[in-house]
Amino acid sequence: MAKVKIGIIGYGNMGFNHVKNIMSNKVPKMEVAAVCDIDEERRKLLKDTYPEIPVFETAEEVYKSGLCDTVLIAVPHYDHPALAIKAFEYGLNVITEKPAGVYTKQVKEMNEAAAKSGKLFGIMYNQRTNPVYQKLRKMI
């Protein structure tokens, strides 16, 4: 199986951790193909840490680059639906951090765009395998 070429949208706390985990081979069938962040200091940090990763300022630049087949949206949740819809328009698979969005209407529009696109779409629940949360779930 070929590696998934992922573009990380946002290099804040979540994006940083996703890049670190993928680059340290914790996700062996995935490679970081591109990353973007609107903050110049975050882009500089990324370039200094991982000079081999192409860095962009905007999500649309990543979408247009042709470097990835999937994007992981790790920006403030208000922007998840719009960024996901645009990614589907570019023919990309999408993973978004939780929550899906803030407003029901926008999340519905995102879900509709996903269904029409024929691409894969998922929401990241990265803590679901944490033993603490598994134990809490069993207790509840």
C-alpha cells in the first residue's frame, strides 16, 4: 500500500503534534507532504525543524500544490467547514479535528460537500485510545 500524502492545515498545538507524530514514524503509512500556517513565526519554526517539508501560508496553496491526497484540518473550529468544503472542491480527502464546526448549518454543508465529493471524510478523535478516557467511558 502506498503512503498517504497528507497536508496539515495549521501548525498550532494540534498540527504541531500531528507533524511530530508522523515525522517520527508513529503513522508508518503516512508522510507529511505539506503544511501551512498563516502565522509567519509558526512557518519559520516548521522550516527550521523540518526543512524537508514544503511550507505554505494558506490552505488553498496546499490544495493547489498537488503534493497531497489528504488534508488534516487543525485550525480553530470556526474554520473547519469552509476549509473542508474547499478541500473537497480540489478533490482531496479530508480529516478534521473535532469539533466539526460551530454552527449546525455549516456542518451540514460540509457533510453534504463530503457526500457529493466521493472522497473520504473523517473527524479526528485522537484521545479515544487514551487508557484514561477508555476507563472513564467504561465507568460511565
